[in-house]
Amino acid sequence: MKLRVLAIGDVTGSAGVEYLRKNLRRRIGELDVSLTVVNGENAADIHGISERDAKDLFEAGADVITTGNHVFSRRDIYLPLEDDPCLLRPDNFPPSAPGCGSVIVSAAGMRVLCMNLQGNVNMNVALASPFAAADAILSRESGKYDAAVLDFHAEATSEKIALALYLDGRVSAVWGTHTHVATADERILPGGTAYVTDIGMTGPADGVLGVNAEVIIRRFTTAMPQRFTMASGAVESTGILVDIGENGKATAISRVRI
């Protein structure tokens, strides 16, 4: 028995959503995927995810949707976060925030704990420690899962690497999201945890992280606020494939384009 997890980088704008609607299910079949986790952090144009976006991503083939620091930008997502256990927000937000940050799903005959956490460094330092939050989830769900995977939505590469090493051997995979740039450091850590610092994004490839390049250049050259607009043109979608054995240890990790 082998569990193959496909994790897809931050969906950015309506173009990213539409791209997955057209291509994701075909690629799931071609890649023999058991479980698909999509970060929908910026599925609504510019910031956040709407109720419609979440529905479209599930229909496109996502089994679990993770998010990040912009998850609460659209108020119409609050109720879906409460109603759909497979639509996650970072678990280290206060308990009063809508939704939760983990869910156990069935895939390839295994019980898979899917987790979503957000970093503190250069982000929201008011959130609980992601290290303590990960410990709390694993303790709370102990004995209920066969494999565990984590989308860590964070800015600092040091924080991402440190959390992965902290969890090595206790979870099957840790991947980073948020920076929209796929990194080339995929590996299996000594304890059997697959890791990569960032899985990239799904959105317009010719802008700056999915945003119109001229807008971002003006922001840097003038130091003045700018109204963000989405980039146009060809869309790219990047992510990773992780193979996990019956013992919950990762056996392979590779970068993939959808």
C-alpha cells in the first residue's frame, strides 16, 4: 500500500482557479495521486478566498484546502470554514477564529492527518507558536491517524526548516507555502519526514508573485501605496508529490508542475 500526496502551491486569482478546474483532475489521474491538498490562500483576486473559490477548488479535485495569513480577508468564507472540515485555516489562530487547522481524511486505505499552521517570523507574531500548535494537534489526534502532513504558511526559510526538523519522524511531510516561489531543496529528513521550503504557486507566471509587475515596480521605486491588480498571461502551477509508506514514513518527494 502506498499513499501519494499531491500538494499544490498558493492559488493566486481567478486565473489560477480556472487553470486547476481545467487541468487538475487529469493530472491527478496521470500522477496516480491518492490525496490532493491545495493552498487556496489567494484564490480570490489579490487577497483571500471566497466561498465560490473554495467550492470551485473542491470541484476541481482538491480533497483538502489549506490557507494562510489572508484567509479571513473575505467575510463570506467564515461560514464555510465552520461548516466544511476539509477547508482549513492555520491552527495557531485564536480558538475564537472561524474554522480549525486540522482534519483527518481517508486516502489509499490510510487515515491521514492534514494540518495547516502559520509562521510568526515577519508575519503575525500575535499568533500562537507553530511549534506548540503542532505538538498540540499531534497530541490531540494521537492514535487516530496513520500519516500526517503539514502545510506551513510562513515567510522565513529558517522558521520553516526549524519546524520541519522539530517534527522530523513525527509527521510524514512538511511543505512550505506563502512565498509563491518554488524552492529546490526537497529532501527526506533523517527521521523519514519529506520536506521542501516552498512549493510555489498557481497563477500568472509573468507578474511578480501573480501581481501585475508594473504595479509592484512602482511600489518599489516610489515607496508609495499602489492598488494591486492581477497579472495576465500564461498560468503556471507548481507543487510536490510525496510517497508515504504504511509506516507513515516518506519514501520519495519530487517537485511537479500541474
